[in-house]
Amino acid sequence: MKSKRIIISGGGTGGHIFPAIAIANALKKLDPTTEILFVGALGRMEMEKVPAAGYKIIGLDIQGIQRSSIVKNLMFPVKLIKSVFKSMSIIKEFKPDAAVGVGGYASGPLLYAASLKGVPTLIQEQNGYAGITNKWLGKKAKKICVAYDGMEKFFPADRIIKTGNPIRRESVNIEGKRLQALELFKLSADKPTIFVTGASLGARTLNNAIMSGLDKLIAADVQVIWQTGKLYYQGIIDKLGEDYHPNIKIMGFLERMDLAYAAADIIISRAGGTISELCVVGKPAILVPSPNVAEDHQTKNALALIEKNAAVFVADRDAEEKLVDKALELLNDKDKQRILSENISKLAILNADEVIAKEVIQITINN
């Protein structure tokens, strides 16, 4: 049988890139002869992370709508048209059997070009609220793999399959690693630990909230693993110094997310793709959705958990004033921790990457 050729498009953040790589790895596991090509956006994270994972990537000169700059938006239609034409050229040369979109700037032009060329497409919609581009592309997609219930509001119901979001298996494999984690971060086993993550790029609101509450955290003798994100790390270190306090571990980027999760008693996070990892990890979580995303989809993601009493919600606008108090309150409420942990664990889907990979292969057979 002829080897399959699959294009995977999208990226922009770790929340898109890591699931995309997980799908690629699952496709390779199903059939090691599968040829995979990634298409991303020039200057974005995927151009570095995808080659590091061992895959070839081609970049499109594409951007999103810039809320803060009308001038930058003037170039958007030009870049979009150029990206569609380049995508057509990529498809003509690579001759894919299917194209997969995981979200991010490159997904739109590539999947649109694929549909024009008669290449079957699959959308991996990570959020509880579909963006305009995916809703439009969903009309032509053979399958739409989703992580939340109720997505027939956005897509044809007969093409939806609930798979969950692919996760980095190595990041959620925390069994028996607590002591190793405490040793790595130089933490005490006798003190409660909060893990704060604004993901790889960081989250200004979370950083400001922790900065505002440092005195309270230290007074409560609470340990914090604080992933500031690369964008904010140096500014925070400039203010606080390298060795600010033995209880406060400040890091720009974490290679070993598994050990940070293993060390934590509770986790504070945004509400993007990380939610899927939090469900598998099963620790009590406080979600602070970013308001600066399309259609405010992180709030919808968070509310899907809040409705099931599977997480605590803090609005972005309230975080600086309330987040640390909420975290300390949760650390002191063991019953609440137990309930949140039980409920979030019920939402875990570990094998999304394998299920999606099989669906990708299926649409190449049925086409």
C-alpha cells in the first residue's frame, strides 16, 4: 500500500504546536512510512519547535488581525492572498492525501487551498467556542475533532467526533515523581506548593497577580513554581533578583512540565490548550481565562469546567486583586481540593492523538 502523505497546518502558540506534533507522532506510530509536512507562520514558535521534533516545516507570511494596530491590518488581505497561493503551490508539489488544521494563522489559507484542490481536510478544534475561520472551513471538512460538548452549534453534527485535545504524554506522566520534582526545584515536602503557568510565552495578568501577592504567599509559607514565560522573565528578574526567596522559584520556560505538575498541590493557569493536560494531571486548578483571544474562547473553555465543579474561576480583570487570596483559600480547603481533583479527572482523555490520527487515515481512504 502506498505511503500516506499528510500536511499538518497551524501553530502560533504551544497550545497549537504541541497537539500538532502529537498527531504527527501518532500518525508515524500507525505507519512509520507516513510522510508528514508541517505548514506554519513565519516568525512564530512552530518554525523552531517543529524541526526540533524532527519534522519539516514550510512557513507562510501570514498574520492574524491585530487589535492594536490598524496600519498592520492593511497588509492582512495581501498576506492572506499570498498565503493561499503559496499553499496551493505547496499542495501541488507535496501531493498530500489529507490536510489537518490545528488552529493558528497558517491553518486558514492551507485548509482553504486544500479544499480548492480536492484534498480531504480534518479540523482539530481545541476550544469550546469555534472561531470564524474554523466555522467557515468546517463546512468543507470531512471531520471535525472537538474537545467539548455542544459543538454542533458551529459545525455539521454528522461530521463532529469528540476526541479531546492531543497532549504531550511526557508532560502529564507524573506518577511517582513528586520527590524527584521537589528535589529538582529545591522545595520542601512539608510546605504546600502552587504551580503558576502562563504557558511558554507567559501571561502578563498572572505575573502581575503573583507579583502583587508575593508578600502574602511568603507570609503563608507557601512555595511557588512560577513559570513567567520567556517574554516576561527578564523584567521580573530585574525587579526581584535571581534568588528572591527560597520559597519562590522563578523560571522563564520549563522543559520538565511533568515535574512541575508533580510538585504542585494546586495549579494556576490560563484556559487554552493547557486545560487538556490539567484534566489528565488531575490536580485542583484555578483558571484565569485570557480576554485577548478570538471570540473570548478561553472563558467558554473555563466555564465548561466550572459548570462541572472541576475548577475555580477568576476573571482576568479581578486577578491582580483576588487570585492569590483564592489560591491560599483553596490550599486551606482540603475537601474542595478533593472534589475539584475528582471532577477534573473525570474529563481526562489521554489518547486523543491516536483517535485523531486514525480519523486522518480514514478520510484518505474514504475520499
